Amino acid sequence: MRWWSLANLVSNVGTWMQLTAQNLLVLELTGSAALTGLSVSLQAAPGLLLGLAGGAAVDAWPRKLTAAVSQALLGVVAVVTAVLIAVDQLNVGVLMALAVVTGLIATVDAPACALLGNDLVPPRDVPSAIAVGSLVHGVGRLGGAAAAGVLVSWWGAGAAYAANGLSFLFVAAVIPFLRPAAGAVTVEPIAAPSGGTPAGSAAAGTRRRGTGARDGLVFFLRRPRLVALAGITAMSSVFGRNYTLTLAVLVTGPLAGGAAEFGAVSTVLAVGGVVGAVIAGRLTGPTVRLVGTMAAVGGLLQIAAGLSPSLLVLMALIVPMAIVESVSDTAGTTVLQTDPPPH
């Protein structure tokens, strides 16, 4: 679990470096906030349209192999983008196409990596492992945003893409050495042969009962708290969680900042996320009501942040905003991953 957390920290630093650089790059190439938003949308669209199929694929394939291959492919895409920037061959159309490819790979990578971490701890420690993952995510965002401000200012967006590519390859290299913890609940691939496993064993039972996308969807629709959680998450994601776009436009537009200022704002946002993750780690039984309350408070703070007259006021508002929304995100992930039985 320590190796996995270290790998995720490196990966998150690289991811946030690239996200910060990507939005600044599109703004630089086009001068259009709409096209910048389109690049984010194209990267997210495969998850919306094919997310269920991606999760079913992770159920059907060996989890470690799936995660390692998907991480390596994401690294290749990032390095290719860096090379295209270096040789001045990257245009908006190519960048949009690469965003779609990244989104397609992520439909498999995201569930594979999320569940792989749960295999590394006993069942009682899964909520703590999720909180550690949220903390790693926040620290990675902190380091990535700060590093992106420096890299983009000194060497351009290509350096951020290259660093992210290396971070993915590092994760892919660590995954083969991970071993499930003693007592961890690991679910066999659905398509795996049953030979060598007693018919009455837990692994055999989970293989028979976890039959893919249809059964998963039916289970989800019959759990009101999961449906409510999805509604809250959808509302927050559509209208509130677009920081990499909205903050880039706000800082470089009305507040007249540049890459360095955007990096500073992103760093402050990440600090709040780290604090929120630490607080969320103390929660023993998060509820959907808590998730909704924190999301609502974060939304009100975001409205205030959008009206900021200066960078200092913006930074003062986004710290508590990031704290409550980090608590909301971590609590929601814990509910999602601990409410259903392992199969």
C-alpha cells in the first residue's frame, strides 16, 4: 500500500501538471474559453458514454494487468503530445483527438486503479485507504499545480506533458510488484476459469454473481442511497467541479494574471484539498447527507469566489471551498466503494 500510494503521488503530480498546462495551452492556441472547455469535455465524454462498459471490462480482465497496461498507454499519449509540442506540430484538432484517446483509456484505467488500492488492505481498512488516496490526490494536485506554474513559465507546456508521461510509466512499473494484503477481499475476473477453486469458495461465488454491467446497473438502481449519491455527484460535477477551466479563465481574464498566477491559485486550491482529505480521514461512517451538505456549502463558496475582485480575495475563498468539497468527495467515494458487497 505504501508503494501504491507513492506511485499514485507521482502520478497525481504529473496529472495536475498536465491539466494545468493543457488549459493554458488551449487558451494560448485559440484564445477561446469555449474551445478550452470543449477539450475538457472531449476527454470526459468517453467516461460518460462508455463508463459502464469500462467498469465491466475491469471486472472481466485481470485487474493488475489492466491497470498496468492502461497506465502505460496514458504515458505514451502524454509523451507523444510533448513531442508534438516540441516539434511545433500540435494544433487544436490534434490536441482534441488526443483528449478523446486519453478519455477512452481512462474509462478502463480509473476503475481498475481505484479498486486495485482496495485489494492491498484488509476490508476494515478500506475507508482509511480511500482517505489516504484522497490525501495523496490533494498533495499531488498541490505539487503538480506548483510545478506546472514553474515548468510552463520556463520551458513551455511540453515539459509538463513529458513529466506526466514519465509519471504514468512509473506507476505501470510498480503495479506488477503489488501483492494483496492478508485478509483482503479480492474479486476474480468474471471470465477466469474455475479450475483449481473449490465450488463453494468465496472467489467462486463472486465470479458467478458478479456478471457484469447489467447486474451492476440493476444493483445500483435498487439502492436509493447510491442513486442519490450519483445525483449529488452529477450536479456538483456539471456545475461546480470544473476548476481547471473556470479558474484558468478567471485568473487570465478578469484578474489579468498569467501562468504563474494560475499556478499559485491552483496551489492554494490544492492546499485546501489536502486539509479536507485529512479531515475526511477521521470520518468513520460518512453518509450521503453529509456528502450533499458539504457539496452545497462548497457551491456557495464557489459563487463567492467567482465574484472575487482580486487574486488575494480569490485565494482566501478557495481554501475553505476546497476543504469542504474535498470532504464531500472523499466521503462520497467511501460510500460508493463500501456500500455494495465486494462482488
